[in-house]
Amino acid sequence: MDSLHSIMPEHQKGKHLSFEQRVIIQTRLKDGRSIRAIARELCCSPSTISYEVRRGTVTLYRGKQKRYKADHGQSVYQTNRRHCGRKSDFLKKSDFIKYVNKHFFEDNWSLDVCANRCLAVGEFSSDQIVCTRTLYNYVDQGLLAIRNSDLPEKLKRNTKIHRVHKNKKKLGRSIEERPKEINDRKEFGHWECELVLGHKTRDDQVLLTLSERMSREFLILRIPDKTAASVMSAFQTLHKQYSEHWNEIFKTITTDNGSEFADLSNLEEVSNTLDPYTSCDKGTVERHNGLIRRFIPKGDYINNYSLQEIIDIETWCNSLPRKILAYHTPDEIFERELDHIYQAA
């Protein structure tokens, strides 16, 4: 029987016994070897052999004798393996699952927001919820009413080729002149601006969008077209709304080099305008424009959407808890900063 050992690989520490090693244990016990001798042969701990013998021992001859059987030890091992591992908390966390389904479908929250907003506001404790990764696993396992097709960011693919227009005309000061505190997003009052087009015809309206870099507050202004005059008129209306606090709330405005923003250099008297070359320089507003596309797909006429529907989209964006804001909403951060400004005045 020494040939059995000659073809066996050396046992690795931390690894479970194989069926072939269990056969060796059965054979050596039949030959009268001790537990320690078998352990030395298999290069493992004597406790490992002792536990295995205990698990794989069966009674024979109406309970008169007890012997170790390799096939029984293997069967017990496989049964134990099926019952090991972390158990699913899906049924135990039913209240939290209802919370996730409600806010996902009614409020269009992401799974990450569902898993962490409830902790931020104290609605659930950490032992009453499951983490974001587990929620995504539940989706893949089909345990939730949510499907992968309901997760727009999970299925999104970037099909655009990134191009940098080196020779594009400059309509304002360069993005390179933007102060470092703006890049750090630690100072309030720095905005990014962009246009969202509906149907590519001259008779459709346009959305002028602005996003504050620190709070992620999002403003949507509907304008008749994408001309520089319409954009400037919208900013003049916005300027009247905030009047004497304009300089504290709109310290800088970052746009692109589109001709529709050509007249914004006139705002230098009341606020700085900065013109980047690529959309990645104003990623905050570009990301928010992607949220608009959940409600107004590309190619749809913006004329078909009422003013109240546009306001509802803006309200949803600003009431959506964000991970980067410690699962607070942009409205909460924005209102806090406005309170500081008004109190200082």
C-alpha cells in the first residue's frame, strides 16, 4: 500500500483533505498505524486526522464495531461544505428591502443611495440593512423586483471618441487660469454651465443648465433657442433674482467655447467666466445633464415638456442624496451655504 503514498501530492497547510488522502487514512488505520504516524505521512496536524476519523467513523455488525470509512468521511465533508458560508439576510431584512424598492421606483434613487441614505438620516441602523454590493448581488440573483435593465449606469457604454480641439477659438479666459480652490471644490460659488438640446431643429427650445461645484446644486432654465442673446438674457434674469448677493453666489462660471456663450464675457463685470476646451473640465454639469436624459431622451422635442415637468426634473436632481455629499442632498448643502451668506450680510 506504500504505492498510494508515492503518487499523492504533499498536503498543503490550510487545505482540506482530499478523497485520496481519506483512502490512505482508512488503509493506515486498518494496518494499525497511529494518528500521529498518519499525520506525519500526510504532512498535516494530528488534530486534522483525529477530527477526520471522528467524522468518518461508522458502526458495523449491529453496532458491535466501529471503523473509519473514506467514502463516508467524504460524504460528511461534502454535506458540511453545502451548509458553510455566509447565509443570506434577504428574508431577515424585509423592511429594508421594501424601503429600497419604494425609493428606487418612486424616487429614482440608485441602490447605493438606498443603502446609505437611510443610515445618514437614522432611519435604519447598520444591522438592519445590507450593503450596496449585496443589493447588486440580489439584482443579479433575481431576488429583487429590480432588474439590470432598470440600472441605467450599469448598462451604459461610452461610444464617443474623445477629441481635443487644439485650435478652437477662445471666447473668454482659459481654464488654466482657474484658481486652485475651485478645483478642490471646497469653496462655494463656482458654477459650470452647459446647454442641453432636444430635437436638432431651429424651432425647438433649449435647456440652459448650471451646476455648483461644491454643493452640486443644479439649475435648469428653459430658453427659446441656443443663440448667445438667449443665453445672455437667461443670465440677466438670474442676476436679477439674486441681485445684491450675486457676487457671493456666482463667483465664477465655467462654460465651453461654444458661440452661444460668446456674450458671457460681458459678465466679467459681475462674475468671472472661464472657458475650457473639453467637457471633462466641467464634468459636474455634464454628469447632471446625463440625469436629465433619463427624463428627456436625446431627440425628443423639449417643446413637448411643460414648465412644471422641467421644474420637477430640477427638483428631483437637487433632492437626490449623493455619496460624495455623505448622502445629503444638494438642496441641503446649498441652503446651508445661502444661510451663511444671508447671515453675513
